[in-house]
Amino acid sequence: MLAASAAVAFLNRAVVIEREWSALWSADAIADAVSTHFGVAAGLRLVGGLIVVGTLLRAAANSPETRIVVTALMGGALVIASFAFDGHTVTEGPRWLHAIASVSHVSAAAVWSGGVALLADLLWRRYSRGTDVFRPLVRFSRMAATSLVLAGAAGTVMAILVLDRFADLWSTPWGRLLLAKIALVAVAAAIGGHNRWVLIPAVEGSGQSTVHRRLRRAALVEAIALLGIAAITAFLVAASAI
């Protein structure tokens, strides 16, 4: 799947560069696409993704070792670094500042979304096996709050670099996409806040199964919101700000 998505991305970029469909089977056009900043980004994501998948499969077959964890982290670092080479990072504002903001934004968002996925898995295991969830919930809640602040700060910097004026938020397609993303982030953040300040204390105080059901439902809704955010972000990366 990773190889297929990378191939599609390269072909799409070739068509965009040449502005004609014949670029799909033109070796020169594809080579031009690979040699661009976009090609570097797609290549880093492909290599990093394959490393992560390979190490996870190995960890699933054997007990995780330190070097396996380190290798997986290196693969993840390559994927995150790829965002410094495409999108508005290479077209708007000081490139170094936009690259730092983009990498910080993606890193924080990855921690948040990955944590939500692990939280959903943990809550399901609590439902099926009676696993204790209180302490992991508290740790994740603190981590998610920090990630949200970092992602918001980095995202604000990128928006300032991309948008020429505040009115572009509602007068341009890119700005409207950004507003839709902000709305979904607000929904996910509100759910996380409700979990942190209402449901988690309830788990500590009573541990009733009804609370765990509410937590599972909240985690599912938050995960759906994050999927929507990821989809909008994909359009934002490729879209023009004007």
C-alpha cells in the first residue's frame, strides 16, 4: 500500500508539472517529479513507512527489543521530516521557519492521534478483560493537552505565513478548509477536555462500567474527528492559499 500510494503521488505530481495526462507514461516527466522537493518528501515517507511497518511486524512476531524500538522511531522520524519538503513549506514564508513549524505540527498531531488510537485499544481491553485504565488515562490526558498546545501554536505560525490577510480565512478555498479543520480540532479538544475533567475523575471515584462505556464512545467520536482532520489536512497541503 505504501509503495502504491508513493507511485500514485509521483504520477500525480508528474501530471501537475507537465499539465498533460501523457506525463503518466513519460519517464522524463516522472523523473522530474521525483527530483523535486515533493519527490524527496514522498520518498522519505515511503522509506520511513516501510521501516515502521517492518519493525512493527518484527516486534509482533518476537518480544520487542531496544534496537527494534529505536529503528521504528527512526522510521517515524523520516516520515515526520518529509513534511519539511512539500506543501506550503517550500512556497510560503521563510522556508526554515515553515519547515520547523510543519514538523512540530505533524509531530504533535501524531502523538495526539496515536494516543487516541492506543486509548481506544486500552478501553476495549478494559471492556473485554477488565484491564486497569485509570493511570494510563491520566498520563495520556496530560500528553494530549501538551500535544494540542504545540500543534495549535505551530499551526498558527503556518497559517500566518500562508495567509496574506485575515479575511482570506473565509474568502479563499484554503482558508475555508482551514476553518473546517479548526472546527474539527475544537470538537476533538472538547471531547478530550470532557474526558480529562469529567469522565476520568468518575473512573477514579466509582470505576463503574457505565463510565467506561462513555469513555469508549468518546474515544470513538474523537478518533472519527481526527480522521476528518487528517483528510482536510491532505487537501490543505495540496491546495493553494489564493
